[in-house]
Amino acid sequence: MQELYVRLEENNLIDSGDNIILSEFSGVTKSTFETFFGDCAGENCCSYACLSGSHTFLWGDPPQEYTRTAEELGYQQYFDTWLQLGILTN
């Protein structure tokens, strides 16, 4: 994920608290982002196709396994913008 974080920071989308800025009024911690999209780590971290796909993750207490798309998680609009900005690759 480090490469993605560098690209986001270059586009001023990482705040002083080290959170990812999604919009003017919305952000997410890197930890939460990695919970949802950690399966895209490594070479796929900047892949639009990988981030936009389905992701299986553990959430809740006790942890339960969920599978959701980026659209269902509410992130697809941000990934679309990141692709337009050149942060993500096709």
C-alpha cells in the first residue's frame, strides 16, 4: 500500500493525521482502508481494477467475514476520481 500512499500524498490526499482524504468532509484511516482493501497490497495497490473489485475482509466484534465491492463499501466514486487524477492505473 505504500506506493498508493505516496501517490495520494503527492496529490495532497493525506492529511496531517496521516489519514486518507476522500472528500472535503470525509476521510478514512489507513488502518480501516487496509482492512477493506488489503488484498490489493503489493503490485496491485494502485490498480483500479483490483480496488474496484470484490474484497473479503473481517469486520466487527466478534470478527465476521464479509465480501463487498468498492461500490457497496462507498469507495468507488473516490477510485474513479483517483483514476482520473492518475493516482491509479488501469
